Amino acid sequence: MTALLTAFLGRLPIGWLQLKHNKTRFAAAIAGVAFANILIFMQLGFLGALVETTKLPYRPMIADILISASDAHTLSDGSNVPRQRLFQALAVPGVADASPFYLSKFDWQRDNGTTVNFQVFGIDPSKQVFSDPDIERARPQLRLLDTALLDRSARNIEPKLSTAIDGGAPHRFEANGRTLSVVQTFSIGAGFEADGYIIVSDQTFLKMYPHRSAGAPTHIFVTVAPGVAPQTVVDRLRRAIPAKDVIIRTIEEAAAADESYQTTERPVGVIFGFGVIIGVLVGLIIVYQVLSTDVADHLGEYATLKAVGYKQSFFLSIVFEEAVILAVFGFVPGVLIALGLYEIVSTATGLPVAMTGLRPIGVLVGTSVMCLASGAIATRRLAGANPADLF
């Protein structure tokens, strides 16, 4: 390592030699940086899972445009939309079709003692709403009242249950006073707001939730005619439909707005964001303590070098060398441990907590900057000191 650094730096690697001289302190510093890396990785993993699960229900939608209540920040909140807006949308040039979309929540109290929190989608079974082939294949069966499709990727749903359902053995359970018969499964996945999803017909939905009105769906799906740009139709819809009670966006815009709201305004997203900041601060403090102690221990040697003419840039290069070494040596165990924790959390919760391709690079760069900043702060005492006063 010494020979490699000597060849790379073109001088004796003083920073490396000082670090490895006190092996206990070196190991503690690496552990501290690794801990900060793990904290940052985990917070970024949770934040990434929040973003990913927010997008999950939008991906199988084949609609081009979403009409929602003006106070709807996400897919599941906000007021209902007057069904009149659906008929107004159908009269706009470029609109090929429009259909109501109902959404609510349901807690399934299972016989084994577990509770599965579902988001229930109510759709018009005569129209294709989702691109998922499993949903499309079973859609005609939804015409039968109290028939449902179950998310096999939902949290606390055993694979053997979905296998039995797909094998032709419907599963029945009570839901809000109705006995639902699950005839097919599909896959969306668990998220932070729900353990999974159930799809029923609009008529079954209204039977499950008698307080809901057929004239007030949660959203309206709009499909544009072939060859027409969705944004063009959005502009036409905004001119044709009063903006006082609805917001009209493309599916992509709605998903992006949902993601932004979840990550910047919902408490869970803000907490994960602050967790990243706290991880950076922890690493900054740990590295600063190590480097400032190292500078203090070698202040006499530095003073001698300063007295014979070495510039401040030389001492900065030594401390920066130590900072980069700590960043790299702390990053390696940090990313390995984080990968293991990602797998544990993903298996235990069903959340898509995974290491993306650019995340390790971003964390390594951020860790290096953090360590370099700590090094720059640690050398301030030496920069303003008079060599004659240091002995």
C-alpha cells in the first residue's frame, strides 16, 4: 500500500503512514465512517423504496390522463370528482374514452391473526384500465358481483394462497359485510400506504362502501385517441372543464406530483431526508475528530516543516490524503453491510429496498467530500499558527 501510494502521489505517503501508525485510532475512524455510510445508505434505501412504491400503482394504468379533485395530492387522498366531469371529458376532441376509478381502503383481518391493509380499486369491468395481462385476463369475471382480484405481492400473503387461487380455487373472505370471492391474482406490490391492492368492479365497490356514490368517483381515467398528444388533450380539457374542483394531468405528471408530495411534505419522506443529513453530519464530526487529533499530535513536526518553508498546501495535501483514505476504507465495509441490510429489510417488509446502480457512486463521492471538508476544517489551527509559537 505504501509503495502504491508513493507511486501515485509522487512523494512519501505521510498521511497513510500517520494513520496506520496508530492502528486503534485508524480502525475506530474506519468504523465511524462505515457507520455514517450505513446510515446514509439505509436512509437513501428507504427513501428510494418510498419513491418506487409511490409509482407502483401508476405503472399498469393504460390511461393517458388523470382527472382528480383539486385537493388531491396523491392517488389515495383528496375529495371525489363529480361524474359530470367524465361526460364533459368525452365531449372534448382527442378523447377516445373515459372511465370512473374508485379507491378506498380495507383491513383484512385474517384467520391466522395477521392484518393486511389493502387499497381497493373499483373499475368499470367493461373497459380495459390496466395493462397487466393477469388483470386483463380476469377482467370479464369482475362483472359478477362480489368477485375480486388479489395482489399476490401484498405483504403477509403466502405464495401458496396465490398459487391455489390461480390454480382455480377461489378464496373467499369477508370485506365490509360482503363475501368477496378472489378468482385471480396480479402483482403490484406493498408500499408505505398499503400492504397491497384488491381490484373489484365499480358495482362491487359501491356495495362494499354504501356511503360512496356512483356519481362521485375518486378519479377519472382518460384515454386519448391514437396520434393525439396527451398534453394537447390536457390543455383542451383544462379549457373545457372548470378548474375550481378538479386538477387535470397526464399520468406521468400525476405520478411525479405524488412522488414529490410523498418525499417533501409527508412526514415519512421528510424523516428519511433528514436521516441522510444526519448521516453526513455524523461522518463529518467523526472524521473531523480523527483528523484534528492527528494534526494536534503532529503539530511539532508540521511546525518544523512550516519553518523550513513548506506551504500550507503541503499540509492540506497530507490531511486530504488521510481524508480520502478514510473515505475509501470506510466506504467498502459500509456498502457491503448496507447490501446485507437491504436484503434483510426487503425480505421482512416486502418493500423494494435495493441498491441502485448510481447510489454507491454518489455515496462514495459524498463521503469523500465530507471527509475532505473535515480535513480542511482540521487544518485551520495550523494555517493561522506561528511556527515559533508551536514549540
